[in-house]
Amino acid sequence: MKFQDKATVLLMGTPNVGKSVIFNKLTGLNASVANYAGTTVDFTIGNTAIKDNNFLIIDVPGTYTLDATNDAEKIAIEMLSGKSSFEKGKLGHCDSSAETGEVLPQKPDAIIYVLDANNLEPGLYFLLQILEHGIPTLVALNRTDLAHEKGYVIDVTLLSHELGIAVEPTVAITGKGIEKLKTTLAEVTTNKKKSDYSALIRGSQESRWEKTEKLIAKVTQHTVLDVPLKRQKIGDLLMLPWPGLPLAVLILATTFGIIVGLGMGLRQAVLLPLFRGLIIPQVVFVVENIIPSGIIQNILIGEFGFLVKGIEWPFTLVLPYVISFYIALSLLEDSGYLPRLGCLLDGLLHKIGVHGSGIIPLLLGYGCGIPAIMATRTLSSLKERKIITAMICLTIPCISQTGAFISLLAARSIPVMLAVFFVSMLALILTGIILDYFLKGTLQPVLMEVPDLLFPKITVLAKKIGLRIKNFILQGGIPLIAAVGLAAVLYETGVMAGLGRLLSPLVVGWLQLPEEVAVPLVLGLFRRELTVLPLLEMDLTTVQLFVGAIVGLFYVPCVAIVAIVAREFDLSTAVKMFVFTTGIAFLLGGIFSRIGALFF
């Protein structure tokens, strides 16, 4: 990548203002994720062409100030000064790789600053800091539709005059104003007009906050409207103990019901008939007629057949629950409920060593542990990050595991399935309490931004859900198929039988499970759900199913999780997590097997 051939543009703004949506509108799919050298902070870079001019767009991590109080703010300062360096990575992957040390040769040519029309004060304060650097800047005044809905009228012409820079109204989610923004960007970079910030502060010794407040008063008018006011009152009630807590229980129970009910419906009515009744029989027929009986045929369509279990497990046992989970999660996200849930539970979560904002990575963990652990970067302290990471690794089943648990237990006993999730929740609470006591450090005060309570847009929801399902298939489904293929080879070559005999004292003697359960324990190192899925093929009692599920719940995170923990913290932390989770899994599995033997 040669920066000299392109005008470098920084896309900046406070968090949660639609910056990434504008980035996607500007660059399309021509983008990649980069990792800032020496940190775990990712940002996105992309290319675009406007009026025969080529631009390199850099989506700078969202911050509230340039006070250098955290990594994201330090990176923003370095990017503004042209001293930044980063490691280039690949879009959609957790790890950056390959070429490193690319350095911006000079200050950026321009800045697009995304200002939230719905919440001007923090955005304008940050903008004033940026303008002091004298870099040509234009403002994308985003979310103007929400501001209008709330009765805010912003004089864009006057705001542009007062700031001394171009201001373009946008609604990023619909694409409104993006083409005009592109045209203005080309003009700004061509004319090289620096920000006339001095026009705003000439002869004034006021603080930035005072300037911000006076500017807002000058350029905005507000009329109170009934509809957003009612919605705001509902949003406020959701953060109060009454009726917030009962409603939270109802909402989360409904969410769980959607995940289980919709997932089971998709599995039973659509995916199982499709794969077991149509696709898999055809695959078996073709293999039997092409490949003679023997080890190769067995690897393909035998007990752990690569072309049978490798299709059936990901697409009939896991995928339906992935679909239902991401539908439910996207509804909670796009409605603005998750931050309110964090505020509501802040006091309770403090008792286990984390802020209310920690609810977001915890809920993400039920989708996949990797983005959940990466989401802890926004938390206030290293101690809080380690506590939540431990909770994710030890007690929270990813959606693939959850689908496996439901497939394994729901048909046999709903109470047993619920008992597994109850044990998971109890373990999460105990993990927080214990680590809060033993880990050094204190909780730092933190501000939590609460967005508007909105009705999710169907088109946006569909795109988000579709992208997440695609990512699961590419990053979860394909590796799961590969792991089943490895299992088939190990099983048919007798390696699994040898491992079963080796682990027999632990599996048979301590866990009181059949010797063949050693197979999923080995497979679980590669994919978490493979600790559970093979149990479906075994003739186990209800108690044995529960014990197997408990071991699968607490068992060592998959290799990808261990790798991301090592990257986010260090190798020592990853090894400790590996040993700790494995030990707890076998300890609790043996205890529950003996309790079950006493009562059943």
C-alpha cells in the first residue's frame, strides 16, 4: 500500500455516532482491519475513489477527547500528527498479520468528523480539540432524522459559518447525504483549505465547554414533541429498579424463548428434513457407489463420517440456534435496550467486580467468545477485563455450544437443560466474586452512553443478521467441518481408541461415563461444541448426559479462544485459563456424577 498515491483522510468522532456506517458507505467492501503497533486496538482502513481522486480512509477508534487518557486517545493524537504506525490485517479476522510498521508519512490531508446531531455537546467539544490541529476538516452532521424527530432544528449554514468549515447533514443508515459528503471531501482536499478555527475563538478566553454551550444555543432550536418524549420516558423506566427489573426478567426470558423455540422450529421443520431426508442420503449413495468399502469410505460416511456428521452437526444442530440467537441479539442491540440493561444491573454487577457496561461483552459471549473478549477493551481497568474474560472462558457457552446443549438435552429433559444453564449462571457469579477478591486493582469510574430507544429497522436488522450468519459459516461452520474430518481420521485409524484407553481412569473412574466419551474430550480442544455433539450418538442415561454437558460447559476453551486471550493479555494468562477451566470441568463433572448417582 503506497500512501503517497492517495489522499489520507481520517474519519473521527465520538463512539456510537454512526462512524462505521459512514465508513462502509464511503469504502464499500474495499477495506481491511489493522492493528495499531504495540497495542490491542484495532481500526479499519479502506480505499475509495471520488472524482478521479483516490483516498485512503482510516476509521480512527472513537474517543471523547484528545487528552491521552487511554490507548485510543493516544492513537488519535498520533494519527493527527502523522506519526502513527500499524500492522495490516485482514477484514473479519481477529488477528492482524503479515507486513508491519507502515507509517503515515505526514499529517493527514483531511478529516471527516462525524457529529451526532442528536447529542451535540460531547461531539462539538471533541471537534474543537481536533480543529486546533489546523487540518482541513469537514463535518458529517449525522442522525439528523433522530434530531428532527425530537424537535431539534439545527441551522447547518450558521453552524458551518461559526466553525469555519463545511458541514453536510447525513443519515448514514439510509445513505442520505453521503454523495454530497463525497463531493465536499474532494473539494476540501483539492483546495487544501485549513480549518478557520480562529474565527470561533478570536478574542475569547472561554473554556472549550463554554464555547460549546454557546455555539449549541446559537445554532439550535428545540420544540418538545410527544412521540419521542413518551419513548424517552419508557427508556428511563427501563433503567429503574421498578419496573425495570421485572421487565428485564421478562425480556430476557422472552429472548431465551425466542432462541430455543425458533431454533427448535427451524431445526425440526426445515433443516432436519432437508439434510437427513434429502442431502445426506444422496451424499451416502454417491460415496457408496464410487468408493469401495474400507477405511476411506468410513472416513467419509462412517461413524464420524466427514460428509455426514460434518454436514449434519453444523447445519442441523448448530445453525438453527445461531440464526435464532442473532435475531434476538440484534433486536436487543438495535432497540437500544442493552445499555439500559447495563445501567439497570450496574449495582448488582459491582458486587462481582464489574461495571454494568460489562453486560455487553458477557451477552456477546453467548454468540462467540472471540468478539466478546475483544469487546472488553472498552472496559475501565485491566482487572475488570480479566474478570469478564474468565467468565466468558469458564462459564458462558457460545452459541454453537448452546445449540449442542439444547439438541442434547431438550428432547430428553427440559429441567435438566435448564439446570445446566442455572449452573452456568451460578458459576459466573462465583467466578466474579472470587476473582474480584484475589485480583489486584479497583473499579474505575466510568460513563456509560445510553442511546435512544428505537424501533429496529427491518432492512438494517436483516443485513446485520445475514452478515453474522455468514461470519459463523465461514469462521465457525467451516472449522467445525474440518474438525469433524480430523475426528473421522483419528477414529478410523484407531488413534481415538488409544486415547480413550489412556483417559479411561479419568472418564470411567471419575466421571462415571463410557470410555468413548474420551473422543469428544479430545475434539473439544479444536471446537467447543465438539465436546457435546458426539454425546448425541451415545446411549447415555439422563444423569450421564447432564454430567457430559457440565464437563462440556466448563471444559477448556477452543484453540481460537486460547489464542485471543494470549493476544489480549499474555501467554501466561492464556495458559492459566486453559489449566483452570480444564481442572474445574473435571472436578465438577465428578462431583455431579456422584450426586446424580445418589438421587437417581
